[in-house]
Amino acid sequence: MTNSDKTRLRAIYLKKRLLLTPDEIRQKSRQISEKIPHLEQVENKNAIACYLAVNNEPNIQNIITYFLEAGRTVVIPAFFEKLKQYKFVTLSSLNNLEIGQYQIPQPLKLLPVDSIKIELALLPGLAFSEGGLRLGYGKGVYDRLLANSSTFKIGVCYDFQIINHFKSEPHDIKVDFIVSENRIIKT
Ligand code: ADP
Ligand code: MG
């Protein structure tokens, strides 16, 4: 069943984000990246799901490097061609990546990690409601990856992507926090 509210919002918010300039992305990504590592809910987590930015998503590579240098386990979603399915895999470095599905970089060697082991997830999105609903690209990738998971979730986005409310569906995961360049919201 399609949800017309979500479909309409995806088009609007993807377009808005694609209008950001490289300078705006750099500056806002830096502001966002400065906030996240020092949150109490992040400091004590060891196995952390991150993402590699595409389509002008906030770039969190500095956070990934910071986690890796601190010896924490970083995982990212990767597409398994044979299974036609996403799984979290270990990201041991920002080298040795290849372009996977939807132009998203992923490690050359895929080492799956059970999502139950993940203690914290940093999630990109097209929009987030102040109540913690997440709007993705429409494939339900994170809804599936984190279904039935109690992982602490932080939505990572720009201020303009935080909206009042939208009509969601029961399978939609909710984030516990939203961090943007000027806001930290506990949902
Ligand atoms: P997104 O979260 O990317 O915005 P949607 O929430 O619209 O996308 O989900 C896209 C599709 O994925 C929907 O058709 C939905 O039924 C399917 N889906 C979402 N979560 C699950 C799940 N846990 N198990 C199976 N299918 C799912
Ligand atoms: Mg969803």
C-alpha cells in the first residue's frame, strides 16, 4: 500500500537537500559532527551503526574516524547482491570501499554483523518528525534492518528536515534523538 503523504514529502525534501551548496553541506556537517560524539547516549556505546553520505546527506566521516581511532566497532548497511538484501557489515576503515547499490559506498569485503549487537545507530533520512518518525527513500531499508531492535537510534539531518508530523505506517522505526546543525531533540 502506498502512503501518499510519505511519497509527496520524499520528493519535496530530497529536492530541498539537493539544493544545498558544497559549502553549506560542509559547514552544517561539521556542526552536526561536533555535537554527536559528546552526547551521553553516544559516549558509552561500543558497537555503532553509521552511514556513508550520498545525495547531500550530512557527512559524518569525521565521526566514523573518531570512533575507529578510539577502537570502537563501526558498522554500515551493505547490499548483498546474492541475497538481494541489506545487512550491517563491519567498517574497519574508510579505505577499500566500492560503490554498491544506489551509488552508496560499501566495503569490498563484507563481514556481516548481527543487528542485535548494535548499541547505537546514526541514521540519515529525508525528513524526521519531532516525535521521532523517520522518512527514508521509500525502500524501508532501515525499517527492516532495525525491526524488533532496541538499539538507541539517532536521526542525523539538517534543521530544515525536521517537520511537525506525517502519516506513518506501523513498520516505521522511530528514532530516540534527532541531531541537526542547531538542534538536539529528544523525541
Ligand atoms: P522508508 O522507510 O524508506 O521511507 P517505507 O517505510 O515506505 O520506506 O517502506 C518501504 C517498503 O518496505 C514498504 O512497502 C514496507 O512494507 C516495506 N517494509 C518496511 N519495513 C518492513 C519490514 N520490517 N519487513 C518487511 N517489509 C518492510
Ligand atoms: Mg519507513
